[in-house]
Amino acid sequence: MPATTTAPSAGTTAGKTSRKRGRRLRLFVLVLVLALVAGVAYGAYWSVSTVRASFPQTTGTIKLPGLLGQVEVKRDDYGVPQIYADNDADLFMAQGYVQAQDRFYEMDVRRHMTSGRLSEMFGSGQVDTDAFLRTLGWRKVAQQEYDTKLSPATKKYLQSYAAGVNAYLKGKDGKDISVEYAALGFTNDYKPEAWTPVDSVAWLKAMAWDLRGNMQDEIDRSLMTSRLSPKQINDLYPAYPSATHRPIVDEGSYNKATGKFDPQRPATGSDGASGTAQDALQGMQSQLSSLSDTLDKIPALLGPNGSGIGSNSWVVSGKYTTTGMPLLANDPHLAPMMPSLWYQMGLHCRTVSSTCNYDVAGYTFSGMPGVVIGHNQDISWGFTNLGADVTDLYLEKINGSSYLYDNQEKPLATREEVIKVAGGSSKTITIRETNNGPLVSDRDDELEKVGQKAPVNSAAPDRGTGYAVSLKWTALEPGKSMDAVFELNRATDFKSFRAAAKDFEVPSQNLIYADTKGHIGYQAPGKIPVRAAGVDGTMPAAGWESKTAWKGYIPFDALPYEYDPKRGFIVTANQAVIDEKKYPYLLTKDWGYGTRSQRINDLIESKIKGGGKISTEDMQKMQMDNSSEIAALLTPALLKINVSDPSVREAQKLLEGWDYTQENDSAAAAYFNSVWRNVLKLAFGNKLPKELRPKGECLYVTPPAGTGPVDDPNQKVQECGEREGDSTQPDGGDRWSEVVRKIFNDQNNAWWQSPATRLDKATTTRDQLLARAMKDARWELTAKLGKDTTTWSWGRLHQMVLKNQTLGKEGPGFLQWVLNRGPWNLGGGEAAVNATGWNAASGDYGVTWVPSMRMVVNLKDFDKSKWINLTGASGHAYSAHYSDQTGKWAKGELLDWSFSGKAVDGSTVDTLKLTP
């Protein structure tokens, strides 16, 4: 039977009266808004009732068939729910019900994405994306995990969660669930279907995809071979600067005798050698650009491709805190979106027991039970992306229905899949796989010819019509990561925390830890491949040779970890996990370069060395640190340049006395970042192949030998950039900071050379190029911000707009206006601790990734912890909680985070009872 509801009882408090006034005001705003859109397309259909129909009931009583006992859902002023139950099944059923109340449309889009079924919702424009996602087979692998890998307890939790979602859906039309369904109703007859446990499991595959490591770098390096020499490519991918940017783990090392990592063992140097650069496949041709274009079309739910998804987390021992117990901070950096990827929630057993195991709160994903990041009554944990290289592209020699492997023909595995299309005919695709993985080149005609001209070693098979490309990826093997989520939620000490981390196979994350007994720790988990000697994952490998195949996975006991390190704190911000000289296994060749992590290390150490203690407020201030490391390097040199043009000199003066912080009202930050963008463009961007440069950006260049109309070095041809999105290069991240740092003191380095134009002389030295970049930046900002430099500010350039990830990006203009929010003028920057990323190559300073949430956990008193979400609890446009946290988030403010029963009761403004 469908759920039934009972109205809340009469009687109010002053707070509730205030809320009702606020709701009346919002109702007036809704009427006004909808009156304004009434004159445009579809406007007559829209009404207040259409928008409000899907708002959840948050007070009173709802009967939920399937519950074993009564459940309470207590929401605070921001709509954040805390759920109380007496058994695990009721707890997770209620979690599914409540998340569906607030976010079902988001959940529905995610499951259609993970299963390659977006065309069923949005029509023929998504067929190519669906075909690629079907080729990857996320849903298929998730089903295998559910059938063969997950524990019986996890399956029961997933079933209970799905039952709660479906109890919410029962008897509802699309417009009763979310306003987006009302909009979709104009173009197709899509109806939401029941939720399944596998829908939840598949979401972990989307996480793993966006956090997959260096696949884009592997493609980019291959594309660079058409214009750059191996030495030049190496210049653009320098070694990790371990001498200046501390790795995560610097105490302990791998113990060759035991095959384990010993966190207390003094470092003694390398016990082995990591893979060396491949010499067989250095010439991958520009046909790979098609694969890059395909990747750009995949919904990047976690962050933009190419710039490297980041995050900050750190934990400080009680020895150095004002509370005498650890403080733990985390802020994952993901794409700005509406609603936020995260959903704040508490899951509380009234009495923790063998039948009710959870008392946990934090951030979870809509569509997935449990808590992903947060704390329980004993421990707290945080995540950042480890960045391990868990993908490899393989060239494959295909002959009809077979592929070559060790001089033998092996049959391709094939399967057919039908893509249903809203408002159109279904499309059937054939997916082919080798032993290395699915043929991603089958999804693009041009990619069928990948490797046609790629230099390979003498043992390579005849090219024929070219090589295909397959993808080897750890996430395409069934695993137990969903088990790990619940194990983390139940962990009580470092031992049980590590046991949970062992099952967190994909995506590979840095896990930090603190507990109420005062201990802190770190674990590098994940299924990370062991590659053959001579194979380092930086270039596509020869799929026809078994000697290039993965040799297994790094044993969990050999993965780096720390427990109560002597220095008293641990910082993870996507830097190298460990100095590769101290570790025999290759984790990746493509770390983040440690700019953010070193800044956090420096801030903590300066406080400690000054004799101070670190407070929750200090942790919060560190999260908002806007300092620019590259500005500190470049600015002194920029100020020494003799500038004759008075307008450029006026801009140069902005940098005098600047402290290198990128506040949103800073004119100096605006000018510097424009200079930085133009330095990168002149020194590097204009020398990259068209496949990496922004689409539509055209240059006159000398064509690569053998490709131009004549082989004349003086012959120039127009060549326009081809890449779309935020993966254009040079993106300005800290890899590029390290590239510039390494050549900065070499005035005559070849990278400083740039050709003459109609308006500018050629540059041959560093300072000549810097002067030209300063001039270009002056006129760029004049066009964007006006001639008067006193009106310039970084925030006017560096804006964040929160967009609904479907109709807010592709829907009618008025619908985008209804669903999207912003802009907000932000401080911070690409490599700042307050990591509001932007792409320097794109010409747009708009924010592409942000701290998607922030939290500071107080292990002395959980009720004194702080948190904030990017948007709000609700996915319903015009709900009071659609974006009610964003303003505070933008200012760096945090909200109180209630955890104990007493604190939750004190912050509760709405209580909903769910009864059998």
C-alpha cells in the first residue's frame, strides 16, 4: 500500500513562526517568478503548484510499509536530516526515503548516466555518450559486484535503501517528484522507474571514472609527439619536486624482508626500481584527439577533465591543538553544480547494538546508503584523491573478429546493447573487448585508425589499417568498495579503519584518520596495478605483447601508511604519497605537484614553531588561504621589468606591495592571473598541437614535417585549436608552476622564445616574454573589466555559477534561469589552498572546480565540529534549502554540526515520524 501522511499538529514556536513568514515570502517570490515566465515558451503551464508539488513533507507522520519500528527524521534550519531508528534495516530504508524526498531527480540522472541510458531521458543528443558508457560497462560490473562480491549485510542495506526510495516513489507522477520532470514532460513521456540496489553500487563507478588518474595525461603526452620532441615533452611533465614539496608519508618505508610497509621503520632508500619510460610507443598520433573529445562528452560529475581533481585534508594531533585532542579537516575539490554532489546527513541508532550498528554523520551521495566522509562516535576520516595510475591505454592489432596476442589470434569478446532514445528509434551497438579491456576506439570512426603512423618497435605487427585502442582499468573488475563504506562507518580504531580501507579498492583515495583516544593516521588504499619493467603508464602500450600486461596489484600491506607520526600532523592534498626513491612500486608518474599541500604544511609548522596551538578557527582559516606560490615566484621579476607604456605601467604598479593573496576584491590578483595566463600561452600554449589548444584559437604555424603542403620550414599554415571544455592546455595548474619554476632562472631557455606578430617583436629571453605577457594582460583586462584599473577585482573575473547538470545546461533559457544560481565573485585560485580552479588556456577565468564542502571535526567534542555544503540539502528549485548554504560557503563560514542527541534536539526545527 502507498505511504500515507498525517498533518503536523497545531502550535508553533517563535522559530517556526519566522519560518512560516519566510515561506510566505518565498511563495510571493514564486508567484512573481512564474508570472514573469508565463509569457515565454511553456510559461502558461508553469504555476506555483507545479514548482511546489514536489517539496517534501518534513513534519507530521508518514506510514511507510516495510518498516519494523518508528523512525524519526529531525531537520535543522538548513534542512539537514538526522535519522533515528532501532535497527539497521529501518535506518537505511529511511535514508533512501529521505534522500529521494530531497534529491530523486539527481539520483535518477546519475543512474541513467552510470548505466548508459541518458538517451531515455534526454533524447538522441546523448546516444554517443551512452554508447561510450555502455562500452565501459559500469552497470554490468556493478551487477557483478552485487551478485558475487558484496557481503550479505551490505546487500541487505542496499535492499533496505532501495525499498525506502521506492516507498517514496509509489503513487507519484514525475511532476510530484521534481520540477525537472514537469519540464521533461514537454518533450517525451519519460516516467521514473523503481530504484534497485545495483543503481547505488554503480555510482561508485562514476566516482572511479572521474578519479581515474592520469588517462588524460597519457593521451596528451601522445598527442604532443606530433609537435614536440621527447625532451620537450619531459620538460612539460617534470619530476615531482620532493625536495621542496613534502610527500604525504615521510616516516617509515617499505620493508623488503617482510614485503610490508613499516610506518616506524627509518627510510633506507629504494628497495627496488619503479618502471622506466617506454621507448616503444613514443609517437602516438593525433588520432587520439578523438578519444579526448569523447572523454570530454562524458558527464564529469566530480570535476572537469584535464585539470586534475584535487582535494585537501589534514589532521593535527592533540599535542598541537587547543582542545588537546585531534582536529581533522577535509574539503574535496569537485565541479560546482546545482545541487551539490554532497548530501549532509546523520544516521543514528538509538542504541548501538548487534542489530543496529550505526551512529555516524557526515557527507554522503544521494542514491547511496551510508556516510562517505564524516565521523562516528569513535573515529573521523577524510578523503582526497590519491591519483594512482589505474588506467592504461593499449594498442591492439585487430583482424576481423580476433586480436593478436603473443603471435596468436584470440577471439574478441562481443556483446550487443540496445540504446533506447526518447522521441526516436532505438540504436543497437556492438561492444568488443580484448583481454586488456573494451575497445574504446570502436566508439569513433577516426579512432579505428589510431596508431596508423605511430612509431613502434621492430617487433610490432604490421599496421594494416591501423591499431585499435583498448582501456585497461581497475574499476572494470568487480570489487568490494561498497562493503568498505559500511566498514568505515562502523570502525572504532585504526585497526578496523585499515581493515575497511583494504576493501576500498576503487577509486584509490588518500584516507586520513583521527580518533577520540588521540591517535591520528593515514592509509593509501586501492587496487593499484604492478606494471612490467619498462612500462610506466605514461604512453599507450603494445597490447599484442604479454610482457606489457599488468603483473598483479600492490599488496595492501605494502601500501604506505602512517600512525601517530612524530611530527604530529598529516597533510594530504594530492601530492606524492611517498618519495619514489624509498618505495619499490610505481603508484603514478603524474602526481599533483604539491603546491597546496606544502602551503598547508608550512601554515601548520609556522603555528607550531611559534609556540601556538591550532584551533578549529585556525583550521577554517587555512581552508580559505588564497596565497599563490607562482605569484611569489614571478612577481619580483615582473616588477623589475622596465615598462615604457604608461597604461601597462599603471597595471604593473598594482603588483607593488602585493602579498600574493588572491582575495576576490584584489586588483593585483586579477592582473597577475591575466599575466600568468598570457605567460603560459606565449611560452607553451602556442607551441602545443591543435588537439590540445582551445577550439577556435587559430595560429599560423609551421606544419610538422611531411604534413604540410610543402616541406618548407618557412611555410606557415593556419591551424586552429580543436579541444573543447576544461581539458585545454596549458591549464595553469601546479604542474605548469613547476614547469616554469625549473626554467625560470634560465633567461635564454628555448621555451621563452615566441614568434613575432604584426604588433609584437619576437621574444628570445624570459624578460622579453614577461614584458609581452604584461602588455597582453593589460589590454585583455581593459576589454573585460574596463580601462580604469581602480575598478578591477579578481572576483569580477573569477565567478562561480551553479548549474543544474542537465536542464540547467541544455534546457530552454527560462528553465536555466529557474534552475541555476549565481554568479558569486570568488577569491582563491587554481593552486591555492582555497582551490577555486580555472583554466588558463580557455581564456575564461570562470570557476571550474571548487571546495565542494568543508568540514572541521573536533575529536574532543563532536558537537563543536563545523561543516558547510556548497549549495543546500534540497534539489528542488525554490526550496528554502536549494542554495541556502552557498552565501556562507563563499565567505568561508562554517555551520555548527550537531551530533549528540541533545545537540540534535536543540537544533531541530522540523520532525517527521515514519511509522510501519
